[in-house]
Amino acid sequence: MTNQPLITQFQNIYIEEKSLDSEPAQKAFQIFPKNHIHIIKDKSDLKTLSNMSADQFNQSKKNLLLCSFKGKFFKRCPGARPGLICCNYFVLNLGQHCEMDCSYCYLQSLINFPFVTIYTNIEDALKELSGIASEMKDHKLRIGTGEITDSLSLDDITLYSTHLLNYFKQHPHWTLEFKTKSANIKNFVHKEHCGNIIVSWSLNPQYIIEKEEHGTASLNERLNAARLCRDKGFPVAFHLDPVIYHKEWKENYSNMIQKITSLFKPEEVSHISLGALRFQPEQRHIMRERFGMKSLVTKGEYFKSKDGKLRYDSQLRQQMFQFIFSQFIPNRYRKNDTLQNLSLPLAESTETTGKRKLSRYKNSPPKWNLFLCMENKENWLATTNQLPSKIEKTNNLFDLKPVRAFSQLSNETMKNA
Amino acid sequence: MNLTTYDECEKYLDFQPEKPWPNNWPPFSWENKLVSGFTHSYKNQYVLNFSSTDVNFLHLFHTCHPQLNFSELGRIILGWSNREKNICSWQEFFSLYGFHQNTESLVQQLKIFTSTPVSFQAWVNKKAIHLSELRILNSLEDMKQIHFIFEWIAEQSPSHSQGIKILELGVELFLMSLDPDKILKSYFSPEKVIQEMEKKRNPLSSSQDQVNKNNLKKVIWPSQVSTQWQRRGDTTGLEIKIWCRNQKEWEEKIHRVNQLSVFNRLDRTDPI
């Protein structure tokens, strides 16, 4: 299931007057028919809509807005909550909302502005990043652009991939992560980069993609794009998130993981995150209205967790995580489809040894950099027997020094304002 | 401002207000459109008529009816929308009643609510249920499909939270073709209805919980130790209550409970 062409995706394109000279606006004039384009004086002329109805939300995906953004582009990942073990991910928001239509998408409960929005003033975003760079020069920041929008699905309008590629050459100690459900890599994949751009895909079995991830690229399309990125020297990453329970979940996730492990070596994959389906309680209404009760998402069994979100039963989550982790270990190392201990003797990567070329499965299982996303301590321990700070390769992702430094910087900025 | 008669006034703004207009007050009208005192007892009486130069329509209406429940608001939407030209902007109207955002969605919600049985609406108004708590109704094509749920709630008059829970579970079971009607015909207690509906709605976790409860019953606990398998949010576990009179008894009972290795007896394996 490939993305719809942009020209048929959007019915209305609104361009703020002061954004008319921007690159995305110029691109929009090339892509869309003139009669679909409306010039507006200012974004404030458009109304916000809290608690959108299903119809309003459906319509919001057909409206594209190009405007400037006056707020902060750079933030800590909004998923971080007390009681959850969270990594040191930061986000750079260059837009808001998404034209694809996953039934479980948390934007359904987050968005109160009925437009897929592209912020046209990327130069301000990069200026803000440069300010952060001067204040936090000793920290290795992990920054992603795919939190409240898809990093690449609208790249044909924004071309932000190339701008960011060039910018991040100046900051080789930072990593930038594109997170996408598209296969739209053509604008940057053949360009030069300094190895700090990670291209990541959210993955689910094709059965789930067809049922629940409408308008996204197929599993094969995503993996093929990942292979091409890998071949061009880009580190890739995968997000097995959300894992969705269904009757054939073991078979489907096992097949998908087999595909991943047959196409990629652990050292080619920067990290793989794993998270079970979760959402704000109020989101259940709009999902039900938009997708009915036949969706695997709406008919799931959910309970309120400590962080207030609806989640699968904790025991079920542990079982799913353990199973999925175990599928990354070849059969001969596995015991009864459960992961005994992630700290088994591990094969060293060629990066660390340099000289020896190791076969993938010499004497010990391959080491994938797997971690849980937005989970509690109990589930970490049940799945991996350790907390992330103790797991080699993962511990750097969970080093919270950059997060604390940023928090301090933000507090100081607020005091001085 | 002048006097006019009841008969001379247009009455289309009548929304059947539930609070009667005070007997010792004349009805009010605005540009000869009756705004209050809609009942027939005011026939042949004089009406105080305001013009647009005296007062804004919305302010006069809000002064006459400072509080309206959702049934009344719904009747206003249905009654006033039929006119060629709306007498006021819905956005301004609703903001006077404390609703400041997404008028379109609110109007839709009210129309849906007004199509539910009057007895159900009375329960909603009595229990001060907010419209947002009835959002489950948006998933239905026709309110008549679940008339049996509305009737049950109206007759049994459960509490606010119980009624909302029964409504949501009932509608979901209906949409999943899992026949909530049978449960409602079999039970009158809201607690029992919720329990049965949850079992049907969450069969996987319910059966797992039941297996654990059954296994727990097979354990022989020390005397004056009571246990209960409980679900707390997304986790399940064992609550143990121990009665003891002194430190020695405490230590003895804890030791004996530990020896039971209860969690090894519970079915914590994959049921799927």
C-alpha cells in the first residue's frame, strides 16, 4: 500500500502571505493546481478546533498549510513521563500533523488545528539549533524530526532532508533521525553525509499495515528503502511500535523479524525500539468513530496504566516483548521462545575489533540494540532482566545528562525572559 | 420597549423550557418573537416586547434562561435551525452558556443527544452527565439500535459513573455483535451488569483473571489470612490480608505464606 500522490492527497493548500517566497511554497505552486491554493494573511485567520469530530479530523488531513512558526522547534521528546524509563531523545518539530492515516495515531487526540502544517521558516529552526549547540557543545544530542509529523512523507514539498543533511555536517557529534512510514528517500539518499543521519522506519507486519496503517508504504517498500539507505552508508533504525495484539501476532511478528534479520546485520542497524500500543483514554472515541469496532486497535482490551494511558495488560505486554526480543536470536540460541538473558556472551562487531571479520553467529548470538519505548521498570526487568543503563550499547541512549542539561538551560532562559 | 399581546408574537423560539416562567412576570419578546413564557396560560396576556435597539437578542434570551440543560439546548438547535435565517450565531449563543470551542462538533453532539429517548435524557440531566461523556453515541448510525440500553438505564437509574460505563460497554458490545441485550435482560444490578459486560468485552484478560482466581482457591492459606486476586489498571496481582496479634504470630504467618510459593502456582504463562 503506497502513499497517495500529494496532488490527490490534499484538496486545499493554504499559504501564509509571508511564506510565499519560501522553498516549500514555491514547490507547492509547482505541484498543486492553482485553484487548490489559497493565500491567507496570517495563520491566526484560521480557527483551532479542540475535540475534533471524526469528520473534522478526516477533513484536516486534506488541508495543507504552509506557514511560519514562532514557537520553539526544539524540545525533549514529549513521551517522557514520570514512572517510565525514557531515553534521551529530542525532537525538532518542522511541522505538525500527518496526511497518512494510522488508526492508532496519537495525533487524533493531540491535534487541535485542522491542517497538515509545514513550518516554512526552517532557517529559524536551524538558528535555534545553533544556539543549543553553543550552550550544550559537550553533549551528544539525538534529535528526531518525526514526532508530530512524518519526517519524509512531505519531503517533496519541503526538501528539508537535504537542508538537515547539510546542517548536521557541522555537528558530527549529534545524530539526526528521520522517522517515517514512507519510502520517500530519493531527495537525500544519494547525497553526501557524515554518517550522523539515521534513517528509521516504524515497522509492523504487512497484515497490520494493511489493516491499520492506511496510506503508508508497505513493509517491503520500507525495508527496500532501508536497504538502499544502508547501502549508501546511512545508519538505519527500526521502531517496532506499536506492537498490536491480534490472534496471529506471534506468527506475523516472527515473520517480519525474520525478514529484518535476513536483510540486515546488527551492526548496520543503529537501534530497534519496541513499544506496545498505548493511547490517551479520550482517543478511543475518535478511533472508534473513524474506524469502527472491526479494527484490531479499537477492539483490543485496554486498561488504564499508571501514566494515565490505556495499554494492554502488563503481563501480556511482557509476553509480547519477550517473544519479540527472542525472535532476534537465531533458533539455536533460543530456549522455548523466551529470552533468557540479554547479556549472553556476545559477538563483537567489526567496528570494535577492526581487524577480525566475524561471521554473524560465530560462537554467540548476534547483538541487536533493542530497547523498550515508554515502558516501566517492571516490564524492562521482566523482558531484559536489566535496566537500560546496565545494558551495553543501549546505555548511551539512556544517559540523561543531555536531558538534564537542556532542562537547566530552558529554566535559565525562562528566568531571564 | 413596548407592550404587545401573546397572540401577536411569533412562537417558534419555544424550546419547551423545563423551568416554568414565574407567574407574576409578564412574558418577554424580542422583535415580536416570544422569548419566554411559552405556555398557553399566557394567552390573552400582555407581553413585554424589546426591540433590537433596546437590547441584543442573545443577552435578553440568556437573562431569561441563564441555565439550560442539554435536552433544552438540543431542542433549541433543532427548532431554531429550521428557519431560513438563524436568529443568532451559534458560536456566540454557546459561548454564553460556557461552550467556547468547536461549535460544529457541539451542534452535532446535541442533535445526536436529542434523538435519544426522553427518559434517557432525563437521567442524563438528573445525573449532570456532560455531553462529552456521551461521545460513544457518535459511533451509532441510529439511536433506535440500542433502545434497550437507554431503557435499562432510564429504568434502573444507575449512578453517574455506572451509567456511563454501562452505556459505553453496551454500545461497544453491540457494535461488535456481542449481544449486550442478553445481559441487560438478565440483571438489574448495575455492578453485575458491568461485571458481565466487561467479561464479554475483554474475554482474554477476563479468562486469564478467572484462571488465577480459580488457582488461588486451591491454595490452603493459614488461618486468618484472606486473599483476593485483583486487577488494578493494567496489572493484576494478589492482595493478602493477615490478621495477627503480636510479632510472633506475624512472623509465623509470613513464613507460612512464603512457603506456599503462591506465584509459582498461578498461571502466568502465555494463554494465547
